[in-house]
Amino acid sequence: MRDFYPEDARIQQYIFETWARTAESFGFERYDASILEPSALYKAKGAENEEMVNEQTYTFTDRGDREVTLRPEMTPTIARMVAAKQRELSLPLRWYSIPNLFRYERQQKGRLREHWQLNCDIFGSDHITSDIEIIALANQTLINFGLSSDQFVISINDRALMERMYKAIGLNQNQIIDLTRLNDRRNKISFTDYKTQLNKITNDGTLDEEIILLLDKSDEQTDVIIGLEELGITNVTFDKSLARGFDYYTGTIFEAFALDDEGKPTGRSLLGGGRYDDLTKLFNQESVSGIGFGMGDVTLKDLLVEKDLIPKSVKQTGTDLIIIPMSAEQNLEAQKIALELRTCQLSVMTDLSTRKVAKKFNDATKNGAKYAIVLGKSEIETGKLTLKNLHNDDETTGYIEQIKLKLK
Amino acid sequence: MRDFYPEDARIQQYIFETWARTAESFGFERYDASILEPSALYKAKGAENEEMVNEQTYTFTDRGDREVTLRPEMTPTIARMVAAKQRELSLPLRWYSIPNLFRYERQQKGRLREHWQLNCDIFGSDHITSDIEIIALANQTLINFGLSSDQFVISINDRALMERMYKAIGLNQNQIIDLTRLNDRRNKISFTDYKTQLNKITNDGTLDEEIILLLDKSDEQTDVIIGLEELGITNVTFDKSLARGFDYYTGTIFEAFALDDEGKPTGRSLLGGGRYDDLTKLFNQESVSGIGFGMGDVTLKDLLVEKDLIPKSVKQTGTDLIIIPMSAEQNLEAQKIALELRTCQLSVMTDLSTRKVAKKFNDATKNGAKYAIVLGKSEIETGKLTLKNLHNDDETTGYIEQIKLKLK
């Protein structure tokens, strides 16, 4: 579990705000839901999912004897919400959310991982322009954090295309599902292990070479990639070995990876998503096609710190002006002046600590405050205040109305 | 459990942003923590709390055999966080958070209530100016939502003062605790029930009259109220019958109530808080005094809706410009133009629906968009676009660079 002390909470808020601003610039509307969902929502997709729910989620029985789960992903929730109001909603929808998600780590059983994720979906459009738009949005999000297009690559694949290819070389439906899952773990296991697993799927092994050749040959130019290039987004690559974990994807799938200094993709996945066609069907509604992606906060934050892309302003407290009473006797007057100066749309804090005035000045400067006002007996008697600019040591002395004019 | 469809999520975000903006204008820093806490955190405060944890919270055992609780309030969490870093943190702290909290409703067992709350605390200052500042902040929050000071009242009491008064008329410590709890429910039960309960506490009933007289006589002028009046905050009243539920309060306690049209307090509590002295002691740290309040989203939202104080802009989607392709053939070009126009700091959406152009125009206007551009074959051939201002029907025709100039 993570605690967010102010210095971490500021970075977290900066990430959330950049996510929200970017999604809204594409006309996406925010939605939200409770973190608790009926467990049935995740089990509906089949037996394999039941295993996932039991092993990888936080599931328990509430007092009403209902089995509930702390949501591990947001897509089932949006599908549930869309299905519930399908007749009223005007399609296509562009919706985004910034949920916290909960998963058990396989490696460390009993350890719960909570993380936040930007989730963006276009629901109700199966036109290829939606695929292009959602990937353009994913790309723009990374750009808006200050990453340049040579620092990450977007890998794209197409589940439908892969299915046709696998069928063409003779694989059956079960083999295709197993192979897709194996490919999803391909970068996490050794090549020897990969070949062993592959051999189990193909049974006699005669297709293994062909499959490996097929996956490694990634020279297709798909319409999605051509479209993205039209929009000036060229850091994309078609990668037939890209698999993505969820079974519900039916068409375009994509994932973005950070590049190392030599321009090679690292294993660090920054975001991932794809097209799904049948999710609302689970709720006995007519099928609505959608495409979306999720982008986690943990890998992103690590990358931003590594590349020194957290803005300086985010590292500071954000207080503009500190009022420093000489002694506790001036505390109430300090509050009064603070209240007055806040009408200038400033963040104004009174320093109520019992430290020395010099120490208070140092702290104000260190925390990034721009102004300070020291308040002693004489300031209160005369009504004249001295506003000190901590950035350039300028001083302005005057009555409160003059100080307000200076601050505006 | 609540789902937030976009129209509700916008109001929710408006509330969160107003909360955050106001707290930050007072120099408060944001913090956050996981919604899951060890149950021991809430049981630590005594047997009465153990009952509260078992009956009113969402508590269960995780796979590591630890008992965990979905947090019902934020104060224990901030006390835990402060205690963990007490030596590093520079006191006093001004911290705020906007957590979601979970409670079972007593009336409807098995029904879980999730709500959000603004939590503001000043930790490490026992000076009376902190009491005044935190109440001034609570007041300013309501003002910043557009409420006027004749629409709510802040009731103030003092636990320490009440304890002295109760002792003076002969009550012992247990009777004081029971009476405080009874007073907390005073507005929720009938006067007859109140008197019956009171009689049980005082045993022989000789003190009942005296207690009722004492509670109803609320003419004290405390330093907190005098200080608030100095700051121009006069919609405050001293109310000896104010009790507040939590046992941990030790000094000033306060609560704000909406007023009805005749200026009488309604039962609708908008926020509540108080001073606590010993919370960090529970974590074997030296005692740090703090004062804070919590303000829930549900009652607030209902009041804002009733008083028609939700700004019009919050009711609309926030998209500035809609690009309407005449047919799907222009979809990609629409994306390209949208990407270009977003550099003007605008929210730009392409309408990918298959509805008629006239319908798309109507929807754009209804959703509050300011501009629309219709994109057909001729626009793409000539490169000349027509920007229509939907608010005043003005039109501007030109190449994209000219449109961008117009939009900037």
C-alpha cells in the first residue's frame, strides 16, 4: 500500500491533471464508479477469468452475502455502465476515467498492489478512424508529459489479422488462444522456455519454425499505421508478436514502450489497449464495438523521474505568499491580512510555528514561495506592510490596498 | 454504490476542484493514502471503537491473514502518517485530502455507503489561531461554492469547557462521556426519548433539568468566536448542545448547518470537525495537537442543486470545437485538423457518428460547444475551412493557419 506524503501527492496530481487535460482536449468526458464491483462482473467472461478473479484479485464476501471484488481493471465497469444506459446514450461515446485498481502480485502472494490508471475508450464506433484517434491520444498523452517521440515507440498488431494468419498455417481455435497467451509472456521468459511451451501447443512441432518466422517478420503496413503517419505520428511499428493479455480484444491491439538511449525498446510498457466488440453483449445488450487503452501511473512516474521531466513547480509547495508574525500576539492579525490577500487569487499561508523569524524566511524561500510579509507590532500600529519578493529581494511598503495592487 | 456518468462526474469534479483550490489558497498541501487500512488502526482507540469497526465498517481478512478495513474516516490515517515521519516533518503541517470513505448504514444493514470528503487538518499547533483559521477555511469553502453567509451557520462548542461545566454540576467522567454521545444524537430523537435517556445517565434525575437549562443557554462569547468576528465571519453561534460523534475531540468542536428560508438551522450538517490532542500518541509518538474538519460531497451537492449554484459550464461537456465530417471519407482529415487545432489549447472533438449533419450541429450546440467546422470534399480540395461560432452564428472562412489565428 502506498502513502502519498505531500511531495509524492504533488507528482500524483500532476500526472492526473495532465491525463485529464489531454483526454479532455480530445473531447473525452470523465466518468467514475465505485472501486467495489460484484465479482460476477469479472467471472462472466469464462472459466479462465474465474481463475483470474480468484487468484489475482482482492475478492471477499460482504454482509449481504454478495461476493465483491476491488476492481482489477476498468473495462468491465465501463461496459457495464454503457450497457445499463445503452438506449439513452448517444453513440459514439468518448469516455475517460482515472481509477485506482487493485491486483495481487503473483510473485509475492498476499501482497496487494494498488495503482492508478488513465482509461480512455471510444464506444460505439468500429470505424478505423477511432483506432487511429485512440492511438493518437495515447501518443499525445506521452508528448504532453514532455517525452519526445524518439523516447518511446508504439507497437501495433491486429488480433483478427493474426487469427487469419494462424488459421492459414493450420492452427485451430484453441491453439490460437494458447499461442496468443504465450506470446503475451514472450518477453518475460527465455527463448528456450518459449520454444518448449510453443512445442506443447503445436503438439508435433512441425509448425514451430514457421510460427517464429511469421512473428519476427513484421513488415506489414496496416491502414492504422498509414493513418497515424498521415497525422505525423511516425514512432509506430507493426509487431506481430504483440499479444496483450486480455481475451476480449478482437481487432487492433497496441502497446507503447520506453526506448533506451540507443533507441531500442525496453521491457517497460507505458500503456496498452485494443479493440473489443462484444463486451456489452455480456449484459444482454446488443453488441457495441469499442476501443480503448489504459496507462498506469507507476511506470510513467519512474520514467518521468529518470528523464528529469517532473516540472520544478511540481516539486514545490505552491504557496505564493507567507505571512510571518514576529510573535504569537500577531497571529490573528496575520490571519486577517491573509484572508484579505487571498482575494488576489493567491495562495497565502500564515506561519504559526514558534521558530525564529530567520528560519521562517529560509523555509519560505526553500518551499518556493514568491513573497513574504513580516508582521510585528509596528506594522500593526502603522498599518504599513512590507512585501518582500523572495525571488529578487525587491521590497514594497504600503497599506494593504497598495500591497493588493502590487500583487494583482 | 454510485456510478458517475459524465453529467454527474462533472459535478463531482467541480466539487473536488473547488475544495482543492480553497484548501490550497490557505497554503494546505494535498496528501493521500490507500483506501485499505489495517483494522487495528480503528480499534486502537478503545473497546467502543472495536464495536464501531465491527458494526459500521467494511472489514475483512486478506490473504496474508491480516484484518483490513475500507477506511470509514481519514483522521486515523493522517495521524498514522504524521506519527511515522514525526521527526522529519516540520510542524505545524497544513494538510488536506479528498478521500473516498466507506460506511455501513445502521438502518439498512448490508448496504454500503461510499462517499467523498474534503479533509483539512492543521497538525502541531495548539494556538487558538489554528482553531480560527480552520473554521475560516471551512467557511471560505462554502463561500467559494457561491453560498452566502445567510444560507448557513457555524455552530461552535468546546469539549474542555463542557467537561468543566458538567463536572461543576456533579457529573463523573463516565456520565460525561455518555451525555456527550447522547447529545450527539439529540436532533435525531424525540425530546421524550432524550429525557428518558438522560434520566438513565443521571440515575436519580435530579440533575436533568439543570443539564437541559445549561445546554439551552448558549450566550457565551468564546475567544474563537471573537476571533472569527475579527475576520468578518459572523454567521457563527456558540452551541453548548453540539457534541460531535468522535471520542477523540478534546477542545473546540464545530459543525456547519444549512439554514432554511427563514434563517433557521436545518438538520443538514455540511461539515464538522474539532481539536484532538492525543492521536499520534497511539503510535508511541509524542503527542501532537491538531485540529481538522471533514466535509462530505453528498449533502453539499444536494444543497448546491437545490440553491441552483452549479455553474452552467459544469453542466456542459466542455468541448470547445466540433469537427463534423460530411461522410466517413473525411474522417481521417478531420482527425488531422483536430490535432492541429488542439495546439490552440482548445478541446476539439471529431464527430464520428453516422447521424445526419443537421443532427450533429444540434448536438454540438446542445452540449455547449462554441465552434463547429463542417468538413466535406470541397473543403479538403481547396484547403479552406469555415469556422462557425455557434453562440452568435458568425462565420470565418480561411486556411487552417487563419482559423488558428482566429481561435487564439
